[in-house]
Amino acid sequence: MAAPRTASPRRPPAPRWPRLLLSLLLPLLLPAPSEGLGHSAELAFAVEPSDDVAVPGQPVVLGCKVEGTPPVRITWRKNGVELAESTHSTLLANGSLLIHHFRLERGGSPSDEGDYECVAQNRFGLVVSRKARIQAATMSDFHVHPQATVGEEGGVARFQCQIHGLPKPLITWEKNRVPIDTDNERYTLLPKGVLQITGLRAEDSGVFHCVASNIASVRISHGARLTVSGSGSGAYKEPTILVGPENLTLTVHQTAVLECVATGNPRPIVSWSRLDGRPIGVEGIQVLGTGNLIISDVTVQHSGVYVCAANRPGTRVRRTAQGRLVVQAPAEFVQHPQSISRPAGTTAMFTCQAQGEPPPHVTWLKNGQVLGPGGHVRLKNNNSTLTISGIGPEDEAIYQCVAENSAGSSQASARLTVLWAEGLPGPPRNVKAVSVSPTEVRVSWSEPMVNTKEIIGYVLHIRKAADPPELEYQEAVSKSTFQHLVGDLEPSTAYSFYIKAYTPRGASSASMPTLASTLGEAPAPPPLSVRVLGSSSLQLLWEPWPRLAQHEGGFKLFYRPASKASFTGPILLPGTVSSYNLSRLDPRVVYEVKLLAYNQHGDSNATVRFVSLRGASERTALSPPCDCRKEDAANQTSTTGIVIGIHIGVTCIIFCVLFLLFGQRGRVLLCKDVENQLSPPQGPRSQRDPGILALNGVGCGQRGQLGRGEKCVDAKELEQLFPPAGVVGPPGSRPTQDPTAPVPCEETQLSTLPLQGFGSLDRRATEAKTPCTGPVAAPLPLDSGPDLLGEGQVTQLSEAPAAQPAHSGQ
């Protein structure tokens, strides 16, 4: 079976003379490989083996062609193991492998089926080709045979057979042992083993066989009879989809066949669409028969859910069926790794980005061997970036990026060249690390054996032994110093140290690494907070310290009443615990709580807290347990009360505004010359004419004599000038009105007086009559209600007489 085709971008041809000039100058300008050369020019595959299906007993050739600096040695691997030379297979001159007689496993002899790799090696390194899977051609028996069918004239008949084989069998059909005429438009043969016959006729009756063939064998199915009955009744039939599209998983460049067979009367119209609304397109799209969708040369963009719809002509009546198409794409490189040259002791980085469907997995090889993270090798970004720090001669090799998914694999290679300058010093010697304190380690070393004159300094590389290399950090040391005190370390922790010597031309190779652990120490006091849970319980809170558990440590808890001398405890707690509850405490007592951390090196200082439960017990007594049902009822009542209160408040505001507007008219009638115009008699109080004055104004005929700027009369003066009329009884008694007195007044004046300044007045109401024509209401501020009539305000009803006011002396 031919390998899947891969599309490679075409580049426009470069001008001949510039390219020739560049090829002549490159060896002079770039004696060593450098970045930007693309694929490795030292060793690379021009042809790689591809997947194939072989016939037992027949020869098989696996192609391989390598370009690189000679001499190049080529070998082959099968399932990861190098193939030994034998008479069964031969390595051709161009590097291809010839298997003389492909065989299956029989009589103890191994099968030739498996994954093959071509391996090429020269002085720069080793590369491995992609894996090529070789399988034996096979043909199984039919697991689905065509079934007998009865159809009406003008109807639809469908036969199907299924069989497995390698390579995929070619399916043809026979009617009465004669191959079917494929030029007949009413006969549709689908590659998946389906025969559709539309517009049935009497001559279509017969026995049909399915014939499957490939390089391995030929198989013929059981016969299935088609019987065509007379023409149908012509009655209306709803559109029906007999067979809808199946879910398919294909590889790019294959052909997708989405079947859709519909019946009905009148014959329904079959249409296709995508469930996501995207257009299906026209390139490579065709319809076979009455509604089968064929997509040639599928791509990843063709993946999706396809909907087959059978519509009754001229109506919106329709039936639908859908199937999912998944198109896989072999891994291909978006960015190839580039060959690079780096000085010794520096960092080299390769980047390799691949795409495919499903997304490919990336693996790195060093001279054909799988390279994993560890030491000075790091893999990041889903293995797409390979970083090698502190490179040395042992890192000089050809590195390969292998991208693989279920649809196929690809590989790309690049070479790392380590540059060495002449006269570089050797690695520092006798590196030792000694722990000085829980946070300090002293590192010492001896100078290199050779080339020490140009040393300008040393660089000490430090990291925790348990950390990855990327967390390493450095500290610079002068050239005359052969020891360095490293501080700010963590107690009871192992560290790794190595050192390099630097010259103006580069760095030496790294010294041998050495390990040292810092001394241990007692932990620091833990922060402690206290929460009162109730009248007899406390909760103690602190931060957990998992490191304590690693060093045989934890927490110790003590507590006691402050008045006692001895503590309760210690209560031992692990380092991962961050809280503890104390209960059954006396609410009348102040407690002292003490928490400390410990490890194998000792105890920390204690954190102490004093806590009183008295306030919590009092709050508990004042706050009895709630009755949730009562609270719900109260909440409902409260909501109703709020609504009623809002309505009452709005009503009060409206009355107050009206009261202010009408009362303003009564105020303007109190003026300065009321006293002169309405003078009371000089006789005793009892002799005064009770009907000459009105408390809140004068007669209508006298109102015009009052000017705008007249001074208003003080309320106390009014009480003195206009004593209450019709008083019966001693002073201080409540005033009474004579029921027999005439009431000639045409209006009643309502007045609300201020309460301040009237505390000493008699609690009496003054009544007078006045010949007015309209009501006057004057609301005034209220201050001290208890000394007057009513609650919060005093309301006086005054009636003015119709007679003219009496003059003094009469």
C-alpha cells in the first residue's frame, strides 16, 4: 500500500549566480556549522522507508537513501533491534533493504512483519529514519453477506457486504454470475461494499454476488435474490431515509463516502449540509446515485458532522440523518531543529514544532537513543524545546526530533558542535563543601592543573539537590579566592555545588559536583490566633509546617487557667495540622494557651495567648436560642408593617403640607396695631367684654387697615390683651362656653399655637366670634406639649362676634 502523500511547499527558484557565489563562500565564512542552516548538512535522509503490505513468499524492498559527509554506515533495525546480516535479507548499495521472501511466523521461524528503521552514521553522529510498518497481505471471510430483497417497480433496492483485508479489498458485484454494467446510471457501487439500484424494473430481478479481491486472495459472497414486484399503488408516502451516513475516521488524501438512501412518494429530494453551518464546498465534492456524498482527497478541514435531509418536493416536510467524519493528519514539522555551534560550558537549545491530527507526541533522540530529561538536559513546552546547559565534548552529537501520532510519524535532525578554545584551563579540582550553620555552607577548591595564568574568576553553581537544573543559580568569586561562603540557605537541606574557571576566551569544563547538607536548627515560634466558639470552647489556629514532619517534628500545645501554676499538656500534634479545639472550659476563668514547634534539633520559643470566655457566656445568656418558625413569622409581619408604615408616612406628609398652606393665611392677620384698634377695657378682668376680639384676627372690615410691615403681636401679649371670654369658674379651670350665647359668626377659625412660653399659662381655650367668610388654619411649631391641652399640640376654636368692637369708657 502506498504511503500517504505529503504536501511540501514549493519555493521559487533562486537566481543561479547568487546561489553559486553563496555556495563558494559558505565553506570560507562558516567553517563550523552554525544556526540558520536548516536540516543537518552533515547527515540527513533523502529517502525514508514507508509503510507497505507484502505478500508471503514475495520479495519486499524498503527504500532508504542518506546524504552526508562520507564515510556513511547504514544499518537497519526491526522493532528497535539491529538486523543481523543474513541470507534472508540484503542491504543494497543505495542503503535500501531487500527481503528476498517475505514470510510469516511458521515452524519457529520469525515473521518479517514489524516496524523497520533505517540507521545512518558518520563521524558527526547517528540518525534514525521514521518507522515503516510492514504487514502481510490478508483476506478474511465475509462477515456481512448480501440479503435477499423485494422491491416495487420504480422503488429502491440496496445490497451490502463487508469483509476485512490488507490491502483494503476492491469490491465488485455480479448479477447472475455476470459483472454488473457500471455504465448503468441506475446502478451505484460505493467503495465500502454497497450496491444501490434506483428506479427498479422487472429486468433487475436476479441473484447478486459480492466479489472482494486484493493481492492476497479473492472472495465471493453468498448469493442474494432481488425480486421486483408490480408497480406501486401511487399512494402518498412520507419521505423516509433507509440508510444514513456512518461515522468515518480517515487519513488525509483518502476518499470519504457518506451514504444516504431515501424513499417516498413522490420521490424525495436529498440534500447535504454541515451541522456547524459551514459550507461543504465544491472542490473534490460529487454526488453518486440519488444522494451519496463523495469527498475526494479529504483534509482536516473536512472533519465535522454531515446532515443528510430528504425533502418532499414543494413542501417543508423532511427527514434527516447525520454522521461524523474525522480526518486525521500525520505529524509534520512547522519548525525544524537547526544545527548549532556553541562554546563549551554554555547552553545549547533546539526547538522543534510539529502539527497533526491528533496532535503529535514529540520525542528527542541523541545519536539514535531516546533522550529524556535529567542532569543538564531539560525538555519544555510539551517536549518541543530541548535545552542542554553546561555543554561539553560528550554532548556533541546529532539530535533528532521525532513527532508521532496515530496517522504517522516524521523526524528531523540537527547537529550540536561544541567549540573549544586553545589554552582553556582545566576544571577546578578538589571541590569540597562543608556545612557551617543551618543557613551557610563553605565551598573550597583548588585551581586547575593547566592554563591558570589567564583565569579572571570563578563561578560557583548552586542548587538544591532535589530541584531540577533550571532552578540553579550562580555566584561569582574572584580569581585569588579558593573558597566561598554560601549563605541564605535553608536548614536541614541538601545542596549541590560545582564550579567553573573563566578566562577571556571562555570557561573551563565544570568540576565534579559535590553535595552538602546544611545543619539543622530548632524551628521558629509558630504564629497563633484564638477564636472563641462558645461559653466553654476555643479554637486555636496556626499555619501548618509540612517540613516539620520531614524532620521528625510537629507542635506541642499547653493550656491552663491563668491562676494555676501547672499546664495541661503537652498535646502533641503533627506538622500538617493547623488547628485544635479546646472544650469543657470554665467560662469564669481566664486561660493561658501556649503553642511551640519542635523537631529533632529542639523546641522553638513558645507563642502565648490569654483568653477570657466571660464575654461569650454573657452573650450566650442574653441571646437565647432562636425559634426559626417565630423568626419567619416575625419577618413576614415586619414586611407587612413596613408597607403599612410607608403608606401612613406618605399620608402624614400630604396633611402637613396642606396644614402649612392654610395656616399661612392666619399668620398675616396678627399685626402691631391690633392692640390699638382692639384695646381692652381698664376695668377688672371679669368686666371685659368677651365678644370684642377674636384671638387670631379682626373683623373683615378692619383687615385692610393692617400694613405689610406691621409688627406681629407676641403670643404672651395676646394672652394678656385678650383674656378668654365666657370663663366660668376660677382661674386655671378649663374654659366653658355658654350654650345660650348667640353665634352670629359666619366662620370658624382653627389655630394651632406654639407650645414654648406657655408653660405658666392657664390651661384654657379662648373662644371668639368673627364675621368672616372662609376658614383660616395656621399650623405652628410644637415644643412642650405636657403643659397644654391635647397631645403634642394645642388646638383653639375661636368665634368672632358680628358686633363692632366696644371703645374704652363706654
